Amino acid sequence: MTAGHTVKSYDEALGRLTRDVLAMGGLVESQLASAVQALVRRDGELAAQVIANDQRIDELEIRIDEQVTRILALRQPMAGDLRLVKTALKMSSDLERMGDLAANTAKRSLALTQADPVALRAAIARMADVVQAMIKDVLDAFAQRDADKAIAVRQRDTEVDEIYNGVFRALLTYMMEDQAHITPCTHLLFIAKNIERIGDHTTNVAEMVAYLVKGATPAEERTKGDTTSTFAGPAGPGAP
Amino acid sequence: MVAITVPVAAPTAAGGVVKVAARGVDVFYGAKQALVAVDLDIAEHQVTALIGPSGCGKSTFLRCLNRMNDTIEGCRVTGSITLDGQDLYARTIDVVQVRSRVGMVFQKPNPFPKSVYDNVAYGPRIHGLARDRAELDAIVETSLKLASLWSEVKDRLGEPGTSLSGGQQQRLCIARAIAVSPEVILMDEPCSALDPIATAHIEELIDELKTNFTIAIVTHNMQQAARVSQYTAFFHLGRLVEFGDTAAVFTNPRETMTQDYITGRFG
């Protein structure tokens, strides 16, 4: 890494921005962990806490937004500094969405504290573990300016998509078996989708980190593993 | 001291024409070497910005392009600089002709203590470019129009050039430079003595002028270099450290030293 700026307060401003993005990312990571824990353990109290905590993520986003505006107006950043400021702004909006999805997961887990028709919580937790590790690694990649690590995170999203495809099919099967499963299974489906979306946002962040370090967005197209959008339904007994 | 990597043969516009080519240019002021082995191409009808900290050699390089360094006692230039393939330092070349083909605009506006009209008419007169008064009038009007000054001075052509505002004076100097129909215009920090509005006028003008001329500009203002130029050359300690597409240099420079300079980490 290069030396500090001649104007020290500029270094401080960029340092603070970096710290806030990392703090926001760390918060998202723990929000996801807690939301899934609340689901698995049927812990309504923990779920409520996750829902309340989302505000802290929103506040950080606003703070980062203000800092970016200020730096752009006062410092006119160039080159690596410009890329950092742009990356921070884009990362924070992805992280904010990720926080919302974690909070929504917690909210839906409240509807599931009683009934447990299906044994899919473990699969969802496994998916969340992968996503959580991706978030952790992408934040490390950001802190260490490690493009290779960021690109590796991006590749792991395929694994998330695969688990999600499995969960999606299993949920459909449960719902076809018994109409009483429809409500809880729909919640679980949304939860799985939320986590899958968090994974997608994480790959966005990974691309930004790679851009920050290399000055170019990774070119090769990532393999998309989520095939549920084209899934027409299982060939059940009533199917033609 | 930090090692400086010198880029191999400078690239130019994709498919663009090289107007001025410098190869292995060394400049000495007495025993002191001010430029070391500079290879740089200036693309035709483009703006090339020369940036770098004070004393890096960017103005020295600019002055080599119209042999202004000849006027400095003890200055020695080696290597080759060609304009349309013609060696500017050949024995047979007429220096006055070089300077009419490669014009220059300086840091501070320096109009002659003459009328607005005579400032612009000066060059065409001494070079005998106009056969009669009507032709001279036409050259003055065209030059002032190209310099975006005509509408502001057309009713006061007889007033002294020094009575204009600073920004207008600089545009008058640009009109004076282009009145002899140069091919290349060199600008040495043309906006450093101007306010932001006057600066914006000059920047807009530079953009328009590149249709007819090839421009090389030295500036200390990074944002200005980024705004007005298509190519940027970064000099440090007499060497060309990096040359490339302006957008690339300011968003993703190849050299750490360029990055450090343009982001305000030294210089």
C-alpha cells in the first residue's frame, strides 16, 4: 500500500469510511447468523432483537452516504481513492439490502416458532453458513485489498444456489402433500430466497472489491446456479 | 531513491496520427540533467496533458517542442523530436518557422502593449500572411472567434489588450497564437492565473481548439488535466513515468508513483 496523503485529514476521512463499511458488514454478518439461529432454535426473543438491530445498519448506510458526499465534494478523489469511495458507496447499499433480508428472515421465523411441518431448517442453516462465510471472506478481502480472495467468494455462490434449488423442490413437494403445509412452507421458501439473495448481494460486493483492487470489474461471467425461475413444477399425479 | 520504470514506446490514439514524436530526449541545464531519455508521442487533434510535481521536467519537455529552450543559456537538448516526421533540431531548420508551426501560450497572460487588433495582427504581419488590410481583418476576426473572444471584443478592437480582464487577456494570447495558423499549440499552465469562470472558458476553448490544432498542456491542476485531455503523461525527476489514456491514468494508473502523485500523497 502506498504512503499517506500529504493532507492528513484526508487519510482520516478515508480511514473512517473504510471502518464504517467494515462495521456495517460485520453487523450484517451477525444479523444473518442471529436470524438463522432464531429460526433453528425457535427463539422469538432473538428474532425480535434482529428486527430491532436493522436500524443500526440503516443508520450506518446514511452515515457512509454522507461521508462519501463530503469526500467527493471536498477532496475530488482520484485513482485508488476514487475507487475506494465509489466502492464504499455501492457496498453500503448492497449491505443495507442484505440487512433488510436478514431482518425479514427473522420476522418470518416468528411465524414459524410453533409449527414445524418439515425438516428443512437444517438445510437452510447450511445454506446460511455458506453465505455467512462468504460475507466474512469478502469483508476480509476488502480490508486486505485482496482481489483473489474476493473472486473466490464470487465462485462460492454456486454452492448456495444449489442448496437453494434443493430446498425449493423439497418445499414444493411438502406443499403438494398437505395443504396445511402451505403457510409454513411459504415462509420457509421466502427465508431460503432471502438467504440466496444475500448470497447474490455478497457476490456483488465481491466484484466491487475486485474492482477496488484491480481497477476493473472481473470479466468472466459467473455461473448462475439458481434454476428455480424456470422450474415449471414437479410431474405430480395430477399432471398431464 | 525509488526506482522509476520507464515505459517502452509511448502508445498513441488507436489509429491516431502522431503529430510530434520525442525519442530519447535528454535535456541538460549546464551540468544538471533535467530530462532523461523521454519517449513520448503527441497525437494529432488531441489534447495531451503533462503533469508532475514542480521540477519534474514537464515544462522543460514542453519548451523542447518549439525550441524555446534555445533561448536559455547553457541548455542542451539531445535525442530526437520530430514534427510530422521532420527533425525539429536539424541544422537546416528555421527556428522562427518552427515557432510559427508550434505556438505557445504562457502561464500569465502577456498581451503586447498594443490594441486588441494589433495583438492578433502582429504575427500575421511579421510572417507576411496577409496581402491587404481586408485579409488581415479576416485573420483577426477568425482568430478571435476561434479563441471565443470575438463577441466580447468586436466593438473594442482599438482598445489596449491590457485593458481586458485576465481571462479575456489569456484568450487574446490564444488568439494571437492561432493567428499564424500553427499546427500545434503548447500551453504552459494557461489557467493558473485565472479565476474558475475564466478557467472554464479556457477549458471549453481547449476542447474546441483540438478540432483544428494539436494541443499539449502543462498543468498543476489534476482535475483540469483529467477534464481537458485525452492523453496524460506523468513526469517525475526528469523521467516519463507513465503515459496513457487520461481516463485510465486517473482511475487506474499502472504505476504506484502516478497513483501517489494524483491522489495527493506526494508532490
